[in-house]
Amino acid sequence: MKTEGNIMRKILGTEDDTKMTIIRIIVGLIFISEGILKYKQVQWLGPGRFSELGFDNPFFWAYFTGAVEILSGTLVLTGLLTRIASVPLMIIMLTALFTTKLPLIKTNGIWTFLHDYTTDFALTLLLVLLLIYGSGRWSVEKKLFTRN
């Protein structure tokens, strides 16, 4: 029983760091906007893009990914279940790396890959910070799950 409490405290607890709020705002807003764009820009980022990448059932995967980005992005933005919400976003970033970025090395060369991957790389590192440190001082988690 005590081990379960420690695990939950580690998942739901957070550092008392105000800088994490800025990171949450960046990550949350980017994923919320990208999720919305999967519904609004159907050919560019939605099912058309997923079809172009070779996904079976591109409508399902585009809208599923968009919904996960919106939901997880909102959780990160508010600082609620931040570590848990960061995991599916990390999976999305790794999928994007393997399906859209790494193939650039073969088709366009390493420098194109490095250029196109800069934003994804930075966003992935911000997700790693959220996984390690949690949501920070100004978050729902801090209010609900931390004893003062």
C-alpha cells in the first residue's frame, strides 16, 4: 500500500518550480493548435497527410491523433496529469520522427533533416522536462495533490 502511494505521489506530484509554467504553455498550445488543425486542414495535416504517409485508415488515425493532441495538450496547459498526458504526446513525436523526418535523410540529405527536425526536437525535449519535473508551481496538480 505504501508503495502505491509513493508511485502516485511521483506521478501526480510536482516540483515547486515556476519555470515549468512557461514550458507547459508552450507545449500545451502547440499541441492544442496542431490537434485542431488536423480537423480544419484536412488535406494538409488531417486524413490527406496521413494517407500520403501510408497509414491504413487515415481518417481514423488523423482524427484520433488530433483528439489526443487536443486532450493531452489541454491537460498539459492546465497542469493536470501532466506526466501522464506527456506520454501520448511523446509517442506522437516519435511517430512523426520515424514517418516524416527520418525519411528526409534518404530523400533530401542530413542537412534538410536537421533543419526540419529542429522544432520537433525542441518540443520533444520540453516533453522530457515535463516528464521529469512535472507541472510546476502554478498548476492544477500543485493545488490538488501537494500538501502545503
